[in-house]
Amino acid sequence: MQSFKTFINEERSGPMYIEADAVTLDNNKDAMNADFDRLTAMPYQNTIVFYNQLRATLERYGMVMPPSATRHFLNFDGELAFKVGEGDLNLYVVFNTHKNSKVDGYVQLVDEEELQNLMNAEDAREEEEEEDEEEEKEEEGEEEEEDEEEMGNNEKYRKRDSDAGDTSEY
């Protein structure tokens, strides 16, 4: 019998792996991906709800999500890959929490080549988003400067009727 500390360390150091029957995977790959598409069509309330829906979908096909995966779904955003069965299939999972606290996710069973493309595509999208945000900030700063230049000092600081309580100006 091993100690609890040894058990925890083994769980964290091992690869994320989902046991699956090869015949089940071959016969149901398309059906599983269709279920994952339906699963991720709408946003979720939080990441744990998303995780439980994913887990339930996998269990319908006789696969059990490893307990070590739970801690990854406690984050607001994540990109995970699980080795599925003895073949070359992987379960690709990505989820993001938006400002409105809703969680969008994407899940698919993919082979090694598709997994690498998905992992690299995510990095490229993040770089594009960062560049877009920087451009928007620069444009906003330029607009504010132009507005201030158009107004003279007297116009900027003049007393407005709204300051006096007169609402007829509106």
C-alpha cells in the first residue's frame, strides 16, 4: 500500500489519459464529436458545469475522466489534451470565461496532427487578439487627443447650464 503523498505525486506527474476501448472509439468517433458539438453550442454558467457535461458525455461512451483533470477545470481558462485509449486519438478541450462570466468551450476527438494544428492555432489567435487590442487602444488615444485639440481652453472649461441645474439645454 502506498502513502497518500505518493498517490498525489503520481497523479500530478502522470500524463492525462482516458481509458477507452479501441472498438468503441472506432465505431463512435463521429457520434462523439457530434455530441461534443452540441455540448459546446451554448455558453455555460461556469467551468465546473462545463466539466460535468463533458464528463457525462464521455461516460455515455464508457470513458471516465481522470480525477486529476478536475483541478484544471477550476481555472477560468484552459487548453487541455488527453490521450484517449491506446490508439493515436486525443481529446482536445479548450474553454474561456468571458467578462459576462459565461464559459465558452470547444471539445473534439482528434488525431496527433490535428491536435498539433489546434494547439498552434490557439497561439496564433491569441497573438492576433493582443495586436487588435493594442491597435484599438492607440486609436482611442488618438481620438481623445483630436477632440481636445478641436476645443479651445475656453470651451473646455466653460460653465454649462447643466452645472447650474438648468435642464432646458437637453
